[in-house]
Amino acid sequence: MTLPVLVDSHCHLDFPDFGPEVEEVVARAHEAGVGLMLTIGTKVSEFDRVRAVAERFPYVYCTVGIHPHEAESEPETDTATLVELAKHPKVVGIGETGLDYFYEHSPRAAQERNFRSHIAAARETGLPLIVHTRDADDDMARILEDEMGKGAFPGLLHCFSSSPQLAEKALELGLYISLSGILTFKNAGELRETAAKVPMDRLLVETDAPYLAPIPKRGKRNEPSFVVHTAAKLAEVKGVSLVELAASTTENFLRLFSRVPPEAVRRA
């Protein structure tokens, strides 16, 4: 049986949660029909580690960026540094970056400065911006609209779990929406309603592994192979087959992450 080809558009294969198992984790993903994985940068100071994972596996690409949690603890990184690091052929996106007012591990002002420097790098390179947003809908909408007014840039809201209003604003600005295992959770009714309204050509799927394992893997360490469960739930929400959902989200990924050659996606 030919499996539908999926892309895990957001995972963290460099994290110690995977450690020496990373080869087996990647192999299991391929066996499950995951044809490409995007491992995400969260600290510029550890970018070498992220890049090394992408260089190790032909079907893994990466991004460069500073997570909002790290906006104060990381050395302040200017746009030029991000642009220079993004020249590596395996780097296909800028981020993750954004705002997180739930934990507030970094001051809001530092988060905003960090976010805006990443947006400028996305605009300059043409690479998509990977946006993390939590409990910051008003400021997120304000900054995205303000920055888009300075010049368009591609991007997505990753692991989306915010309000329907922020989803509408992101779509209005030309951004994509990526859904994680949260979509499968019992208490995620509003998120499923929001996902049902997002156009098929603006949707991506992800794991955010090692976090947020979907039902029926809840409570386990998440890994890219589990993206199949999120995709199945999204297909149900959209009223389409898993094959159709996989084809659409993979096509969307390749359109957005245009530095990834289509032949880079491993077919079954």
C-alpha cells in the first residue's frame, strides 16, 4: 500500500530528548509516510547543532532563529547575522520567533525587538518566517500588520492555538496556518472550528516534537511519525480523505518553503 506523503513542518530533532535515537526517529518517520522534516532553530548560539542534523539526513531541512523564550538570554542578534546564517543551502526558513506572554521567560520589549529583526531577515531573504504566538493576539496582530506594511514577507503561524480573529488576520496578510497535535485534544473544539474555516491551500501540519503528542499518543514523547495522527484529524475536520489532505499540505509546504526542491521530499 502506498502511504500518503506528509511533511512535518516543525520539529526539534536537535533536542536532547532524541539524543542517540535520532536516526531511528527519522527512520520511523519515513516508514509512516513522512517524506520531509523541518527541524527548527530556537537559539542562534546552538545553530550549529540544528544545522548538523539537517546536514546528516537528506530529507531534513532546518531554520535559523531565536525563540521568544530566549530573546533575553541569547546574545541580541541583528538581521544581518540571521541573513548570513541563512545562506546555508539547508536553511529554508527564519525562526522560530514571535511573542509568548503565557510564560514570559523574556521581557515583552525584548521579544518584540527580536521578532522584528527576524521579520526583517525574512523580508530580505525571501525565506518564510516561522511565528510562535501564545497569549499575545493583540500585539501579534499589531506587529504583523505594521511590518507587512513595510514590505511583504512570507510566513506561517506555527502550532496554531490562538483565536479565530488572529487566524483571520494572518490569512488576510497572506500567511499560512500550521496545526499540531493540539488539534486532536478533546478540549480543542474551538481550534477545530477555526481549522475548518482555513482554506485548504493555507494549511500545514506539524508535530512540534518532542512536545504535544497527538491522541492516541498523548503523554508520550512526540516524534515526526506521529504527524500522521494530526493529519488524519485535520482531514476529518475538513471533510476530505487523508490522501487529499497529505497532498495539499505537502504542496502548500513546498510553495511556502520554496528553497526546498520538490524532489527533496522522499516518496514511498
